[in-house]
Amino acid sequence: MSPIKFGTDGWRAVIAEDFNFANVARVAQAAAAYWLFEIQDRASPVFNREPKVVVGYDRRFFSDRFAKITADVLAGNGFEVILAPEPTPTPSVSFAVKDLNAVGGVMITASHNPPIFNGFKLKSWFGGSSNSEECKAVESFLDKTPPQLPAPNSKPNILIQDVRPAHYAALKRLVDFKLIAKSKLRFAHEALFGVGAGCFEQLLAGTTCKVTTLNGEHDVLFGGINPEPVVQNYGRSQKFLRAHPHDICLVTDGDADRVGGMDGRGNYLTTHQIICLLLHHSICNRKQTGRIVKALTTTSMVDKMCAAYNLPLVETGVGFKYICAEMLKGDVLLGAEESGGIGFRGHIPERDGLAAGLMLLEMLAVEKVSVTKLLAGLEKQFGPHRYGRIDPHFPLEKRGTLMELLRTNPPDKLLKSPLAEVKAFDGVKFVAADTSWLMLRGSGTEPILRIYAEAKSDADVKKLLQFGVKLTKEV
């Protein structure tokens, strides 16, 4: 049998190689065994809870079949299973887990990965991704017992239920939906062939808003791209927007838990800019306060905004699981990561691309000016921030030596600014006195090094990235 290794919130593999029906059944059985154990554990937050699990899936090849196998195994273990009837956004499944008081959930998706991959994401009772400890616990149950299936000719306890309407209702409560509904906003939605296609049309049906969905077809090859909200995947929609201007273009990834964007004429909005726009809206228009949580690789403009408005800032390692942990502690106004995952107070402790999209629409309805002008205002107040990232190949066996060298022998300065701080709790991040920064960290188990940089200009970002590459040559 193929070895199965869990990552951040589940398991991903190539379809028909390791991600096949037999292996999905093995993982489903391990998840079932873990949740059955938790239900009987007095120390568990799901102790004595009804054995109920939500299962959803994305648009990838055979995702519906993999979800059905998962549901069958869970039902065979005595669970009541709520199974989505069609491809469904990950945050809708996460919301359903919490809303229906389930012990957990499974989302069959590989999110933004290439089309040849699929995945088995685990969701916990609180409506967010399972943490590393829970994933390891599920992994420990692998192959302890063979997959249990419902008895032949029996009727398994599987309820086919669309979980999107309850999620949509929660989204409408999260924002000032009446304001959006009468705003007459004309916006586009680049769905990247993912499950987000049609969601904004459904949410805003009957309002004065006009929604144009781009690349909304169900294509298991995602039009030849990876369904990730990054500029190199926006070519089709940029061409359309230049010919047909809109107020904004929202972008969602393959399973709609992350957000990206463009202005109404197809100019790329970085995820950092979107995060800062949403933070500005939360503070200045919504008059909200609370802790702000950001991943290490997120723009330092967030730091400056928090300082200006006297808001506490928590910086975490890379991965929304760390942000989720902070959100579960309470009083988090906004949690955000560089990849476009954003979570909001009063909602689930989970990244939600649809929630972020509606919040951006609310911002435009309140401000009544263009995204471009809003960004210009932020830059005037907090200065320009430009960002870049490269992913060079780097041998796994040298990674530990490199990280130790960076921690113990940091550079005296970045470009011309003295070094102010070194952060080494997830890779190594150098922060200069002028707030520019350079960060190096490994990428999971791949022989790849991620090098991130932020500075006042694109030219300086390029120089910092080159300096990062130079540092890797020292081992």
C-alpha cells in the first residue's frame, strides 16, 4: 500500500497514482476512527457529540466519486453524513461543520494545486482547518482497521444536502448586505474554473449589482492553468476587462477559500494590497477594533496601520492554521496571509474568499471611489510597498545548515538600511530599519527554497531577492 503523509490540513497526491479509491477509503477510515475516539474522550471538545460529519468536494477529476467513497466509509462507521450534491466552496463546508454541530468535515480538493492533484482536507468541529496535531492523530489511525462500508442492500445514513444556502445567509449577515444590494456596483468575478463560479451571482441575485463571471466553466484541467489567484493566471480576464471596464474584478481560487483581484481595467491587485484595503475598511469605515493577525510573509504596511491606529498585531508562521489558532483565542478583527487567505471576526475561523469578496464590495459601496484611489491614499499615508517572491531549487540536505547560518550570521544591513530585527520561528526573516525585509524558508518536503522580499520599489525588491539568492550560495 502507498505511504500516506498528511500536510497542513490533510493529504494531497496525484490522481490515479496515490490519490485513488483504495487510498481515499484508507484515509476516510482513519478519520472515522479518530473522530469515534474523540467522541468517547471526556477531554475532547466533541465528547458525547452526535456522530455527524460534513463532506464536500471541488470540481477536480472524480472529486464527486472520491467524496462518495469517503461518505460511504464514514457511514459504514456509524456516522450520519451530510454530503454536498455538487461542487461546493471549502468555506461552505467549514461553515456547515460548525453550523450543524458536526464532529468534523472532509473537503475533497487540492485547492490551487495543478489539475493532476487532488486532496483530502480535514475540518474540525469549530469550522476551520484541523491543526497539525489532529492531522497527525488521524494519520496514526491509518490501516489500524480496513475501511468499513455499509452492509449490502442497506440504506446508509447519508443525507444529500446543499450546505451553501446557510453559508450564504451567514455572509449576508457578516456585511451590510442592504448597502451592497443598492450600490449598483458592476463587478467581474474571475472564477479560475473553480467552485466559486456562480456564487456571487447567487448571492447578489435580485440586487442592483451586475455580476460578470469569467472562466466559470467546469473544466477539470482549469483551462490549462493552476487555479491560484496570481497574476500569471489572469491573462484571459485582463483582456476582457480592458475592453469592458468594471468597478472591480474579484478572483477566487480552485476551492474559493482564497481571494485575489484586479481593478476594473484588469490591473493586478496584490493580495497584500487587498489585505490592507480590508484592514482600512474595517478600521475606518466599520469602526472596529481588535487584534490583527498576519503571517510572516505579509506586507509591513499592516504593521504601520496597526501602529497608527493603536491595534495589537500578532505575527505567525506561514499557514492559516496558525492564524486560526489565534482566532480561536478571541478578539481577532482580521487574520490574513500572503497567499490571499483572509478570515473575519464574527464568522468562522477560516479563510473565506467569498466573505473577502463581499467585504470588498461593501468597502466600494461605502467609499464611492475607485480601488486605485483608495490604494493611492494608503500609499500616501503609509508609503509605497512593493513585494516579490522567487522559488529557486535548493537541496533538502543543505536546508538546515543554511537556516542555522542565516540565524547566527545575519547581514548588517539590507541594501542601505541597518538590520533592525531577525525573526526565526518559521524560516528566517531579516527586517531593516526602513521596514524593508527579506525572508528565506523551505517549502514542505520539496527541494525548493522560498525567498520573499518587500521594499519601497520594484528595483529594490529585485536587489533583495538577488541578495537572498547570494546568501544561499554560502553553504
